[in-house]
Amino acid sequence: MMRGVRGATTIERDQSELVLAETAKLVQEIAKVNNILPEDIISVLISTTPDITSAFPAKAVRSLEGWQYVPTMCMHEMNVPGALPLCIRVLMHINTDVHQKDIHHVYLNNAISLRPDLIK
């Protein structure tokens, strides 16, 4: 079966080192808590709020050991007034036998406020 795993994090300021570090931390945590290996990943979609322009977050994913062949794509989120600023969101598509209700979605830093219902 194919499943989607969500996650999000925030950075303190738009700085390439922070974008790359926090993106890597987020995808590694998603993989860890869901026992996902790179070969289980179909694709990773990454979006950022429009206030993040210093780096491509997908570069962080591709630089992880064993992840260089994982298809990734970056895009900007809609610019909605009042939205959480400096936010990086991830949607990872995976092959798994885990039921949807048992998938662990990961929200870090200020992004915890986005989906407190999914925080475990």
C-alpha cells in the first residue's frame, strides 16, 4: 500500500543553514518514528512559506546518506494572511503495510501548533 506521512517544522529566520538543518531533522524524524527506509519512499514534496527563499529544502533530503535517489520537489505554500511564518512542510509518500491510523505524523518547533491533534 501507499501512504502519505505529513510533517512540518519552523525556522527562526530565513538562513540557508537553518533551512537545510531543520529539513534534514524533520525528514529523519519522520523516517525514524515510522521505520521508513529510503527505498520505501516513493517521493517527498516539500513546501515552504513564501518568506523562505534562502535555500532549496530538497537539497537537505538529497544530501542524507542513502537518500540521493529519493525523488523530491520544492514549492511555496499559498500566502494566506495570518499563516504560520517561516514554516517548512513535508509530505512523504511511502510504500508500507502500516494502516493509515498508525502512521506517525511529525510536527516540530512552532509547527506543533498546526496539528496538535496529530502530536503523539
